[in-house]
Amino acid sequence: MARVNNWQIGRDMSYWYPESRPKRQFAAIFDTNKCIACQTCTLACKTTWTSGVGQEYMLWNNVETKPYGFYPLGWDVKLLAELGAQQWKGDVYTGRTVFEAARPGERALGWRPEEYDYAHPNVGEDDCAGSIEKGAAFVEQHMAWFFYLARICNHCTYPACLASCPRGSIYKRPEDGIVVVDQGRCRGYQECVKACPYKKVFFNPMTGTSEKCIACFPKIEQEQQPQCFVNCIGKIRMAGFISRPEDANPDNPIDYLVHVRKIAKPLFPQLGLEPNVYYIPPIHVPTHFTRQMFGPGIEKAIAEYRNADKDLAGLLALFGSSESIMHRWRREGDVVMGLKEDGTEIVRVPLKEPVHERVAYDASLKVQRTNCP
Amino acid sequence: MQLDSRHFSVFLALLLAACSQGGTVAAPPTEIAIQPCAGTLPADPLDPRWQAVAPFPAPLILQDMVEPRLLETSTREVRVRTLSDGARVAFHLEWDDATKEDLPMPASFVDACAVQLPAKTAPDVPAPQMGEPGRAVEIVLWRASWQAVVDGRPDTLQAIHPNATTDHYPFDAASLPEGSDARRAMQLRYSPARALGNDLAGPRETPVQDLLAEGPGTLAPASAHTSTGKGVRTANGWSVVLVRAMPPGLAPGARTQVAFAVWQGAHEETGARKMRTGWMPLFLEVKP
């Protein structure tokens, strides 16, 4: 085991390989407050990548309803139970990561979902599990809560799948940090399936190899965002590249939201993988839940988001506004712009969309029209 | 407990009898003898000619040297018989395994076995754990899942899940005629392991694979696949024949080393998680 630095947990930790960061690291931000679980992202991914024989059950992208939804079943709670209660002290995680808690003979703490665990995505998870007091539906504040969690591979800085592969069949692309399984080399031992805490590596029973999200790297190479990003009708996602905190560039949309404003948080940072998909936490969920899921700083992130100034609101308005990767951004008054790496403008978006109100009845065509707010 | 004189006499008589027989009981073999075989090598594990060969009981030990390790013993012994026709050598492996596992699925693994020899026949053999850099070992691997396909299990999802239904695959499009190159190309597009020529990913025509390794984690397909094999399920486990080329330089009367490995799918054994032997002397008998 080597010692590496994981800024998300505020300390050095043990990892199977020495620290070796890519030239630039693919990263993404998902705004959970905008997701409506329409599953358009899921289908965009499914039709693009996993329509083959043996891939039927695979959802490289999925959206599940928290706290009762899982794909595969219990993916997070099972590992948290195995890991046991752990502690943060401020921004420093003092508990054990999955690498530090590995059982003898293993490289990471993990478990293997069985086939049945993948069998019923989304079924029943929107049912309210709590009891609702009579009349609660009619008061302003909901007595029960849920939110939608969209998930892809986190293309972690310290991937457990990569660490666990005894053959070195999994690697991080040095040019963008995307984690891929070499399909020519994989022998289907499923060590990666067991080790990935997010359960985003899938065994293909027809080829006998394991497969996973590739962040649509052919699109990334063309400076375009992945399929699940550009098809998102809720415009909850933005793809780009992230710097280490000490190198944060406020002009970079990802750096700005993660490092400068600190409103986007990693998923289960305590597991130690330094995942590179960041979530703007749901504002209406009890923070004792979101703190466990997204780490410290949740309250401040929510306060920032609720009181978004023009810069923050402007950058959030850029989400879903272009298929191109926006390496930089700039706000001028009430307009925000997404820019290429060299500063060339890709798109400009008003902070506030203009409202066009149509008359309810078009006399010329003799038709009624509906206005959507 | 104290022995009275009558019991002591009986005990002494038994002890003397046991000692007197000691000279006649054959000592357990210390090396595996490749016996000559007249005619074609028996490729079927149930061929009666195998029963004429005394089995060598090779004790299996845990692979607990490199991660991921196996830390709980499963198969304790593999019984080995060998025959050669001078050009090829056949290994007959038999072991106990209560559960037949031949379907690779998520969190489900298949039964398998392997024979390993040094790539070069020399007194100084490479490390028994998959060889070492610059000093390769040759491995012949048999998997129960491949045997099932060779024995007729179709390469379809329904062979794994008989009740599975699927609405549409991209290669089912009407514009792609059945059997056409265009349809095959579309199938490969959604099967990257097959598209890349990963030879364990495609439909199998043989239940064995020839492999080379130069240390743990370096297993790679051999440049040519010349070995053959067949496995059958027995009442207690598996009986498998693996036939490979005679190790170059192994002349009658000469010795090399051989190692074996067995995987029990029900015990989640795969890859490095296996029961294995160290090197064992392999001796090519001189034809009488």
C-alpha cells in the first residue's frame, strides 16, 4: 500500500498504487434539486452503450429515489453497515476508508451484488415508507422527504475497481482521468464489481468480462459532454474538468462550484476514492442524512444555494445550455457565457429567462392555448 | 487407562503385525510419472484406459501469496493421472466438488482446473506462482462454462435465463439481414470484448485455453492454441482430461516440474482465488 493525499477527506490515506494524477481530470456536477427522475439520462446511456446481449440488466447511468431506492439493491447501506460507524473531525475524516478497512487478502472492503439485486430498479422506491399524520398533505411543510439521485461512474481519483483488479485490466486515461476496463484484457474475475462501492462496474455474462461507464470518452475527445448530460431535460448536469483545491481556477465552472463556492459535494467521500461526480445537495432533506452521503459542509452549501447571488445563479443557468464542454465561464450583468478553453464563446444565457405570455384564445385560428409557467 | 496383560498381548501382536507389513506397503509416490500410451491418447475422462493408471494424489494448498488471496480451504486434493504418446501428454484430473457451477453470472463463478509447466524444461524452474518476469510458464485452463457451451448450451441469453424476454436489440433491425456482415458488425458494436478479440469472450469451440504467464497478473493467451480437453461431471465432482504438447526437451527418463490449480465456483473462487499445488516433479517414463 502507498500513501496518497485525498483532499476530500482532508488527509493522506493508504491506496494500492502511488498517487498519479492525470493531466486533467474529468468531473461533473449534478444538481439534485432539479432532477425529476424522468430517466431520460438512463435511456440515453442505455441506447448508446448497453443495448447488447448480456448488457440487458446494466444501467451505467441510473436514477434512484433516496432514501429507499437503490440500484443495485442496498448498494450504499450494505457497505456502510460493513464499514461500521466512522467519524469526521471537522473537514478531516478520522474513520477508515474502504482501502484501510480491507479484509485480509483483499485490496478494498467490498461486497458482490447478486443478480437479483439488479432485478427491479426503481420498483416501489417512490412509495412513502413513513406514516403521514392525517391532514399532513395539506400543510405547507412535508412531513416526509425524498430526492432523486442520478448516478454514473464517479471516475474516481483513487478507483477501488482499478486497485482491486489483479490483472491491471482497469486504468485511468492519463489525458482525462476517465476510468475504463480494457475489454481485451479483462478475464471477468469480478474483483472490480466487488470493490467498487458505487457498484458501477457490471459483469457481462455473455462475454465473461466486466463493463462500465466510459464517460462517453469519444465525445469528451471531441470537446462534447456525455450523452446523459446533453439529454437531461432538467438541465441538472455539467461536465468539465476539476483541479486540485490549491490550483482552483474560479473561471472553471467545476472549480468554482466545488472549490470556490463549495456548493457541490462528492458522493460518500469517506469511502476514500475521491470521486469526481459532485452533487449539489437537496435543500429539503434533513442534513443528518445528506451529511452522511455528501460529507461535511452541507449546511453551508445549502445556504449558499438558497441565497444564490448573480454569479452562482448565472453559472447554474449554464447547466444544459450547450452540448460543448464549457471549460470557462464569465458573467456580464444579467448574461452568463460558457467559453472554450481559449476563451471563445460557446453560448450565452440570460440569468432570467424572458417570459412570453400568449393570449388564452387565438381568435385568428380559433384555438385555445395553454401557457406553462 | 491401564492395559491388563491380556490386552497388552493383543496390542503387542497388532503392533508387530503392522511393523512387519510396513516393508510391503508401497510408499506414497513422490513424483508424477507420465506413462507411455500405445495408440491414441484417451481424450475422454471416462475412457477405461485411465483406470489402469494409478492416480497421484496431489494435495492442494491455498493461494495465499498474492492479493486477492483465498483464505478458506475448499478442494483438498486433485488426483492426477498422465499418459503420453510421445508427442503429446494427457493429464487426467479428478477432484471432489459437491456443486456443479458452469454458469458465469454476477457474483457467480464457474468450476475450473489448470495444469502449469515451465515454458523451458530445465532444472532451475521459475516461481510456481505463475512464473516470473522473463521466465514464463505455460498453462492449460479448463472451465466448466466453456465445456457447457461446447456440449451444446447455446450462446444466448435464454440459455442463462430461460424465461428472459427482450424487446429489441439494435442488430435485430429489419435493415440488417440475418447472417449479414452488417448484422455481425452491429452485434460486435455492443460487445466490445468480442470486438477486441478477447478469446474468452466469444462463443467457445473448445473448453480449454492455452495461456502464458510471467508472474501474477500477467496471464495472457498463448500465440497458438494447440491443447485440447474435455470435462465431465462425476458423482462426486469433476473428471477432466487436458491434452497438451509434450514439453520441449522432456525426453524419456528426464524430469520437469508441473503444478495444478482447481477452482470451486460455489466457493467464489476465480482468478487468484484458487486452490493450487507448488511445483511437483514430473517424470517421463521410458517405454518398456
